[in-house]
Amino acid sequence: MDKTIKALVLREVKYKEADRILTVLTEEGKMTMKAPGALRKTSKCSAATQQLTFSDLTLYTRVGHWQVREGTVIEGFDGLRRDLEKLSLAAYLAQVLETVSDEDVASPELLQLGLNSLFALSNGLAEDWLVKAVFELRLACLTGYTPELSGCMQCGETEGELYFDCERGGLVCGHCREYGAKRVSSACLAAMRHVVSVSAKKIFSFTLTGDAVAEFADLCEKYLLTQLDRGFSALDYYKSIRII
Ligand SMILES: [Zn+2]
């Protein structure tokens, strides 16, 4: 029996003559499927099975595996495809989503974060660095690594100079800090508190200026990579082509 899903294509790999093997993210979790003939000009699912496309896909099963019968693009994120920097950043977001999502584990919030971030990036609703940093911090929260931002994790101190410890996952005060904890400015801390606490629609609605921009961007990236305990080839590539 056919079934229809709404799916964000995270990865596509060419298979045989004209097929694609897809890894997609849906509200129900991650799925792998084959799109037979997707690379043929006459295909009914060519556009809908492109990487970084959100699509309605009609599936059928064949010897226990999902295959795409046809597809319709819901959102193509066209702005990404006109800009190599944005496209590379989007590929990093997709690689992170693929890494943290599981098959058969519902993840509507993860899908929503992915779609909102790609849409913001594609349409220039927020600057690229901000989309990246917000995605990283919010994703950390969704995968169980919400940082402790109310006060020192050890003694509860909320006043004075505060530091952020990426390993321990939160704030520490001057007395409790260990090697590696980094001083965090009040502007950066306010931005982090915003991202972890507001509703999904408001995550990009704040401004940062001056030194706090680089501070926030560095901290969010370092925090996610530290908590996931890994790097990403797509992030390395993005950094290598980014115009400074
Ligand atoms: Zn303390």
C-alpha cells in the first residue's frame, strides 16, 4: 500500500544508472529509501528528491524497502542554490540533522528546526552566522544537551563574572571555574538564554553587535561539537570556502 510523507531530503547518493538513494527526515524520524529513475529527465520525482528539498513523497514498498513513486516539492529553498556559501552551510546543517536523528524515533521539533533554519538561510531572514549559531544551540537542547544558564552550575552564583564551560554544559562562576571555561559577556549570555527558552518561531528574533557576535558564534559551535563529541566534514568544507 502506498503511503505519503512530508520529508526533508538530507542526503542523496547516485545509485546505478539513474537512481537515487535518499536519507530524509520526517516528523516520525529518519528514513532511507530509493528513488528509482530519479535522475532521468522524465522522472516524476527528480526535483522532489534533490538534497535540501522539503517534499511530499508517495512511497511504496518493494522487498521490504521503501521506494519513491512520485514527489512534489513543498519548499525548494532556492536561495541556497544560488550561493555556494549558503549551500555549504546548509549541507552542514543537514549533516548534523542526519547524525542526531534516528529511524523510528519521532522528531517533529528537529524537523521544524531544520526547516526554519534552512528557510531563514535561503531567504536571508537572518544573517548566516546567526542561523548557524542558533541552529547549533537549539539543536543541542533538542538532543538532550540544554545548557545550564541560570547561574553557576556548582554553587548557584548568578552575579559577577560568569564563565561558560562547554564540557560541563553550563555557567560557572570565578570560584568554581576549571581550565577551559571561557568568560561570557552579558550580551552573549542574553542571546543564549533567548535561544534556549523562546518558542520555535522566535529563535532568530534578537540582535547582537560588536564582539558578542563572534563570541556567541564560537560558543554555540564549540558547545555542540563538544557535547556531540565529534566534528563534521561539511563544517570543515564550509569554513574552507567562506569569504572572511
Ligand atoms: Zn560557583
